[in-house]
Amino acid sequence: MRKFGLRQLAMLAPTQGLLILIIALPSLYVFWLSFTESSYGKAPTFIGWDNYAAIWNDRYFWRALVNTLIVINVIVYGELVLAFLLASVFAKGVPFRKTLLAIVLMPYAISEVVAVVIWKFLLDPNVGSFAKAMAAAGLPDINWATNPTHGLGLVSVVSIWLHLPFTFILIYAAMLAVPKELYESATIDGASGWQSFRFVTLPGVMPAIFVALIFRYILAFRLFSEVWLLTGGGPARTTEVLAIYLYKQSFTYASFGKGSATGWVMVMISGAIAAIYLRLLYSRGFKQDA
């Protein structure tokens, strides 16, 4: 094994310096700001843990936290199930595979703003094709602007549609990487379809599943655009998520300290979730026997 010396450190130094400059230092500044009272045109004043205590006692923070946890779990696991089903279909072989792959991956090339506009147009009760089809089938309208459940439900659908290609491509690539010899051996040993899935396919794609879960939990926890563009957190702040709560604290109410404290709470919660999945990934996916 080659030694890791000064030359290798020098080659990594520019990248590490850039990460420190654009990630580590701003994060430390925000952490310090979370212990201060600060606003536009006002120098930060140290107040200790008061900002954390304030958001702890704020019922809107807890509502935003509950909304966030519900929505991201619906998004992440809904995405995972759909991606796994799609990957299974593609792995078995489908006609016009390249065309269908392009269609499945297409939403990932669309910005969040455009995606929300598309879905709002499709569900518009006056001109939307989805809305007219639902009305013809006797289904009620989706009132995302006035009904919190409808609003968060539509946010989940839009987010799943946007980010499904990411999870799909990870699982699909993992399925293609499973050696065909393993399936042949399982068939020779008399394994059923379910047994082949349980003992061959699932262990082969499990590392990819954990990687997808880690990235999607971290990214979904920062959910902002879909909620902001669809409901703005309303009505009466019932569809707020943590990113919307942070935005309003920082820029609507001009309380940079509370906004910074909210940001660090989000970092700690998402970091704890990522640590759990990283541990599972290590123990079940990449750990090698000594």
C-alpha cells in the first residue's frame, strides 16, 4: 500500500481549502450567530441559549417539525418503493428501453419552479387536464391552497416526481451489477422467485438503497421550493416545514439569531438520521470480515 505523504496532502489542499472557505467557516459563523440577537442594521449581541429556548417554546416550530418529518418520510419511502419497482421492471427487460429510460429520467432535468407550475396547471379546476379527469371520475378537487392535508400531499407528489430519477438510477445500476450466475445458481438449487429476490437481489442492492436513503433524507430535510411555491406555508402556517420556518424567522421577522438556531437544529436532526443510515450501510453493506 502506498504511503499517504506530504505530496498527496498538497494535492488535496486546494479542495480542502475550498470546502473550509465555503462550508466550514460560514457554518461556524451561523453557529455563533445562533447565540446572538441580530437583525438588519443591528450589531449581534450575545444572548446565550435564548434563541434555542425561544424556538423550543414556539408552537409553530413544532408544527413545522412534525410537518417536515411526515412529508420527508412519505417522500423518501414513496420514492424508494417506486424506484425499486421501476428498476425491477427495467432490469427484467422492457421494449424501447432507451426511450423509456429517457422518460423516467426527464423530471430530473426540470427545475423545481417549473415543476410546481406544471402541477398547478394540471390540477387547475378550470383548465387542468388532471383536474378534469378527476372530476369526470367523481373525485373531489385537490384544494392545496386551503386544505393543509391536500397541500402537503401535493408537495409530496411533486417532490417524488422530481427526485425519483436519482433513487431509480442508483437502484437500477445496483440491480444490473448483481452477477447473473447467482440467479442461475439459485434456480438450480430450486429457489422460488421470492427466494431469489430475498437472498440474491435484495442483498445485492442493499448498499445502493442505503446510499439513496442517506442522500434523499438529507436533501428532503431541506424541502423549501415546493412548499413555498404551492402554499407559502399557509393557510395560517399549517403547511410550514422547517426550511419555511427558518426563512420566515430570518427574513420576514428579521431575527437572524432564531433563524440560525433553527438552521443548526435542522443540521443536528438530519445529521442524526444520516448517522443511523451510515451505520446500517457500514454494518450491512460494506463491512468486511477481518
